[in-house]
Amino acid sequence: MALFRKRAVGKPGEWYYCLEHHTVEEGPECPAKERLGPYASREEAQRALESAQERTREWENDPRWHDTAARGEDGDG
């Protein structure tokens, strides 16, 4: 029995950043596990890693993600 893989078809105007090749691509060319996006523009996709780092910093400092104080825990083991 033959196995067929459905290839994702890219849409014009959707941009992705490939984590494996470190390149910007229009429409998904690489597998989803290896890309970030979609982004609305090539420029946004070029900043994908910077944007991800910024969001990570925001989440790490968001008190809603650190609710140990609300439960009365001090964080010591």
C-alpha cells in the first residue's frame, strides 16, 4: 500500500520563517514543526525569532502565569 503525503499549499501573502534553514518563505514550504508563522509580511517573518523572544519575555514576566503567590505558596520546594 502506497503512502501519500499531503503537501501544504502556500497562499500568496502568507510568510513563514523556517527554523531549520533560517530563511523566510512565502507559503509553507518546510514542515510545520520547523517553521514559525504565518506572518502578514516578509518583514514580519524576518523578525520571527525576535518576536518570539519578546513574547517569551512578556509571558515570563506576566503575573497571571505565576500564580504561586495567589495560592499562598512561597515557591520553595
